[in-house]
Amino acid sequence: GQIILEQPRLYGAYRQGHLSFGALDKVLLPNAPAGTAPGLPDLDLRVIDGRALLETDFGRLAAKADGAGSLAGGFKGTLAAVMPGVTAAGCSGEKLSAFGQVSVSDGKPRFAGPLRLAALACGKNLSTGPSTLALDVTGDKDLGGATIKGKLNTGTLTAPGLSAAHLMLGGELAFRLGMLRGHVLSEVKGLRTAGLTAGTLGVDGDLDMKSGGQNLVFRG
């Protein structure tokens, strides 16, 4: 049979790397056997006007979801999310939003759609204008990792002694076992510094980052 959730409301928190939905944790976040990741349950699910509110260390996240199908494969739907303000690593952003398609194929969840940010400021060191990230993320079947494709475009970028009219950063990365690997490329237009003016400046290469970001290698 099919499980139908009509206008469900979910409230939770993500604090210091821990996700919790209170009394629902035993149902939504079941413990997996040691050394394994749980994966999605084999359920035929329909969600109608689902809403969620998540309090996080980075800001308040509100989301809306609709969709139907098997979580083992065949589920399709939409997901919209918004954070009026977001803070992380000494930076603050305004009006972060996301809207895209969610689906599951062979137990692998996928989200594809744009993320938009009205503005970003990192103290007096860095600021950008409106930015858009075209994102396509496919999780592993055991939810232990993901393949990430993306292309970021920003408006005017300013930093001490540096400004640029436009920044593009894109690539395809794989995140597994705490390691991030893949290919990245970037292009800066209208770059100006105290000793350099460049119409277009590009970087293209491979990235290899170990757990915690302590060992970062770029070849390009």
C-alpha cells in the first residue's frame, strides 16, 4: 500500500553536527548497524503540501515539499527551501533560497535546481552581489556519500585590494568517507588589483581534500 502524508508539519534542529526531530528521531533517524549507513526505506510514499522548519547553527530553514513514488526508486517531487539569513565561518548571507526537483532512482536520492543568495559578506574581507548556484546532487544508495555537480555565478566581488565584475566556479565532485575529490574550474572577469588588470582569468584542475580539510591538494 501507499503511505499518504497530507499537510504534514515537521520541526527539528541541527546543532553541532547533530540532526534531531525530537520524539520522531526513532522513526525518522533509525540507528543503522555499526559501520554502515541506513539508506532510504522501501516505502511507497505520497507527500501533499509538506512543510518543515529547522533551527540550525547557521540560521532558520523553512522548506516545502510535494511528491509521490517509491523511495526505493521512482519517487518524484519538488522541494523549495528558504533561509532569510545564513551565517557560517565568519560570513553572513541574505535571502538564501532553493527550488528544484527531487527524485529517487535505484535507492539514490537526487536534487536538481538552483540555489540563490541575495548577498554575501565576510566581515571587511569579502563581499559579493547576487549569486546563483546551479546544483545537481545525487546521493549514494547507502547515503554515505554523494556526487555533486555545480556551477556558481556571482555578481560583483570585492576584497581588500581586489575587485572583480563576475566570478564563475564550477565542477564535479565526489564526497565519500570524509574525502572530497573531483574536477573544478573557475573564471574571473573584470579582475582589478593594485598591480594587475585582467579581462578574464581562469583556473582549471583537480581537487583532492582529505577529511576535515586539513590536507588540500590542487593540480591544474
